[in-house]
Amino acid sequence: MADTKVPEPVKSFVIDRLTWYRGHGSSASKLLREDGKMCCVGIYGRALGVPDAYLLNLGTVSNSLGEKDPYGPVPPPARNLPWPEWTIKRQHGDLSDLYTVNDYQLAMGGGGKWEGVINSEADREAVIAKLFAKNGVTVTFIN
């Protein structure tokens, strides 16, 4: 008999700064880019076990679950992907903030509520770690 037990959600993961795509605005940011770079949510998705086919060239978790991305491809038909509930709730504030903080352009002064809060890469990392921690996930940054 096949094991149908749902895996425990990932409670910690690593963001490798060498593959982390951040600070370049949202237009080129993807869960997984063709060059192998990933936003923080994409890195989390891979740690959860989301297959690359459901990350590649897609901008959001909603896109990986089948919602059309006007700037990207249509993913394969959605299946039982391991995204936790907080990442699939429509308009979840923490998820939206993760996208914004990840893509925030320091040199441009991205504006909005992060203006004056994110002044360095260390600030970006601290805010991302705090947002994941609010949802029971610990992030470690390396390289």
C-alpha cells in the first residue's frame, strides 16, 4: 500500500546568496529563473519539494498552482503541491511582503512601507527572516 501521509511542513531552510535573486525589481524576479537564480519564495518552494516545473519562470505561488501569469508561461496542470496554507491564501500579507522585500531595489529607494526600513542587504535579510518566522519557518543565509 502506498504511503499517503502528508509530509510535515518545512520548518527551516537555507538561502544561498549565490543563487538568490533579489533587489532587481519584480519584472525579472521569478520563483526560478532560466539562469538558476531564485527569489526567496522559490527557494522555500524548492525546500518544500515543489518540482522545478512548477517554479520555472513563474512569479508567484498562485502561478505555480495554475493561475495565469500575464508575463510567464502556463505551468503544468496543478497537482497536490506542498505549499503550506499561509502561502496559498489569496492576498496573504506576509507572502506579498516577501515578494516585495525580495525585489526591493535599494539604489532606487523602492518606496512604500519599506522605504527607510530596508537600507542594506542585512536589512533585507532581517525582514525576510522575520516574515518567515511569523509563519513558523526559520531561514539561514549562507555565502
